[in-house]
Amino acid sequence: MSAQFRLFVPGDMLAVALGADELVKELERQAKVKNLSLEIIRNGSRGMCWAETLLEVQTPAGRMAYANVTAKDVKSLFKADFLNGGAHPKSLGLTRKIPWLAKQSRIIFNRCGIIDPLSLDEFAASGGFSGLLIALQMSGREIIEQIIQSGLRGRGGAGFPAGIKWKTVANADGNTKHIVCNADEGDSGTFADRLIMEGDPFRIIEGMVIAALATGAEHGMIYLRSEYPFAVKMMRNAIKIAKNANWLGADIQGFGRNFELEVFVGAGSYVCGEETALLESLEGKPGIVRSKPPLPAIEGLFGQPTVINNVITLCSVPDILARGANWHKKLGIGQSTGTMPFQLAGNLAKGGLVEVPFGISLLELIEGFGGGTGNGSQIKALQIGGPLGAYLPPDMFATKVGYEELSNIGAGIGHGGIVVYGSDVNMREQAEYAFEFCAEESCGKCTPCRIGAVRGKELMQAKTFNKSLIDELCEIMIEGSACAMGAMTPIPVQSAMRYWPQDFAKENK
């Protein structure tokens, strides 16, 4: 007998941490008592972290959403006839009409929170594999040209054109070429990779297979952090399902192309987000950065030509093939094309993931979507670009978000994480934290990073503040560090000193 009612409860880490599993058990228990038949889909998250656990029920009018639901709410929900969309204090109405979602342009995250993450049928019915089927009928050169023309840039921070990287690998000589997905999401306030892996894993697989077709690679690896056990399990299950359906492995869909894919779990080192340290880790070595050149595109994994893209970059690829380069190029601002998933965290009323085209202002993100601070205080600062990103004051929030636009004010997009701080935060303590973070996470290869971060923390803790000495130290770290870890640590430090000098004027007690 088919289920009378269809419900959706996220199975992602955040929802589970907030009691989603207990909620499901109570829903099933109450349904049994009432002799009702339920089908409960454990979908991914819609990114509405402020509303988790988000319970949805399918009605003739569409899905109805209920926010912050726990097992304790189940009895009152049944009493309110929620299975038919009944009114309840936790009701948000029709999900598609929730302003927080309706204002977004969901392309990369169009399936997250909507489909069963491991259903190939639902994935295909919502446009999945459309881009890959087109790519299978194109030459590698034609695929790369589409990516170049689209203007797609790496979403991991540097913003390097993805098509140029693919072209370099395609033209390089090698016995076995590799596609590596950097899913080592370590920036503070970021969770886009986790949400896509837990909510739409086949999209990553599709993007990686297209990259393989473009470059001639036949082997791929997803480098995933150990702190994401749900994502690890989801990706491994998705790979098995895709391989059984001939979307991976030998002779993909009868087109004579081969691509094997596996998951590698790292040990949680932040510096392994840097591409060469990541490669060292994949090869079973300590995660220490390599000297460049040679570039990984020439000599990468096991000395072979390797494409290294992060999750969101690869997930942007299928729609470019399905809809065309010009479609993608028209989205965004200037040289920043397409959409970007911004992750809002910190002291905010409504934290979560917002996908919109480049060109939105910082103010619209944190006020229009974030709803201002969670405790009602004034916003003092935001940090964009991870723990080594710049701190920006409110008079810079009108800045439109794009690679060049942020670079012009000394900031960067990074992985799209934005952390907001209220009026109670002390920026000297934040600057000290930047040095402390670098000291903790440095791979230790170079002296400016290894020693400089330690000395920087000591200077911040000194009773008397010596700005000129800190500036000299920052200059040494910028000019002498082997990678971005040490070279970028001065960014949060110097931005904090520049915009909030009053927090550095007093002596430490």
C-alpha cells in the first residue's frame, strides 16, 4: 500500500545534531498510533540553518514547511493537522514562497533539500546528467572551449580560470591524468561543500566526469575531510550507485570513455586545502606544501598532469554544458560570472547558505538575508574569505561581491564564507587569533610562517602595542612564506589594525 503522506526531514549533519533522527522516530510512532501511513524522505538541507530542523510535508498546493521542529513538537503538529498543511506556530507556509529562498537564484543547489540524494531517478528527472550526455558527444577541446567561454573561475579562493587549468592538463604529456576534487572545506563559517555532498552527490560526480572527458583523465579522487563523516558515506554510496548504472567505470553509457573515482579521507589538516599539500597527503606523505613550479597541472598526483578543482567549481560545470557558455557568462558582474553560494555565519539572525549571482552587495547578504545580528547589537565587522580573510567595517558593506571588486578593497571571496561580528567583539583579540590559527595550522616548512605566527601572537599579547614591529613581521610573512597560509595571515591582522585602531590603543592588562 502506498503511503498516505510524504514527509521530508533533512539527514544532514546539522539537522541530525539538532535532533532530526529523534524527530523521525516520533513521527513514525505517532503515525502508528493514529494508523496513518507515512513516507519519510531523508533529503539534504536547503541551507536554511536558522530553521533547522526543517520539516516539510507534501500537499496538493506544494510542500509546506515547519521550522525548528523537534520531537516534542510532533503531538501539537498532528493536532494542527500539519499533514494537510494545517496552521501551527512553527509553520513557514509554502516552502517555495519563503522569502529567504524565493530571493535566491539556485542553480548549483537547485536539488539540495528537494530530492532524495541517492535517487538516480530523481536526479535525472531534475536535469541530472544532461550536461554529461552532451559532453559525451563532444571532443575534449570543445568542452574546454565552453568552460573558457563561460568565464568560470575557481571557487576555492584564487579565482583562476577553470578552462585554462583544464587546457593545460589536456595539453600536458602523461601516462595517467587525474581529476582531484578538493573537498577539504576548512575555512571558518563555510559549509557549502558539505551541503552539496550530503544533498546532491551525483552533481559532483557529473562535474568530475565532464572534467575527465575534457582532459583525457581516467582516474579521479575526492579529497574529503574526516570531520565530514556523513559526506564521506554519502559520496561513497553515490559512487557505487553511479558505477552500477554505468555513469562511472568502463565504457560510460556506451560512449567508450572510462573514468574511475574514489574517496580519500584526510586527517583534518587545514593546510591540506592548499593544492600541493593536498597532493602530498594523497600520496601518503605529510601534508607539507610543495615548491612551484612545476605546477600540478604539469606534474601533480604521482607526478602526472592533474586538475585540482574544488567542489563548487566542479558543480558549476554540468549546467554550463547543458545551458551553454553564454548563459553562464551573462550571470554575475564583470569577470566574476555565474552564481556563488555564500555561507552566512557568526552573530546573525538567519545564518545559512545563499546562492545568488556575483554582484550582490555585502550589505544585502548580511541584512537582506542574514537579518542583522542575532542578539540585536550593531554589526561591528564581517570577515569574508575564511580565517585568513579581511575584516571589513560597516562603511564598506556597500561593496558588490566579485573577485576584482573585493580585491580593490584588500579583501577576497575565498570559499564564500562570511562571518559577522557584533559590537561586543574586540578586534585585537581577532588579530591575535589570526596569528594563533596560523601557528597551529602551519605545515612548518618555511620560517616566516612557522616562527612568524608565533611571534605575532606574542606581540598581540604584549602589554604595550607595537604596530610598527607587527607591520614589519607581516611584511616578512607576505614576502617570504612558501604558500598562502603564511602570506595571507597578515590580511586579517592588518585590516583589523587599519579599521579599528581604538581596539589596539589600550595596553593589555
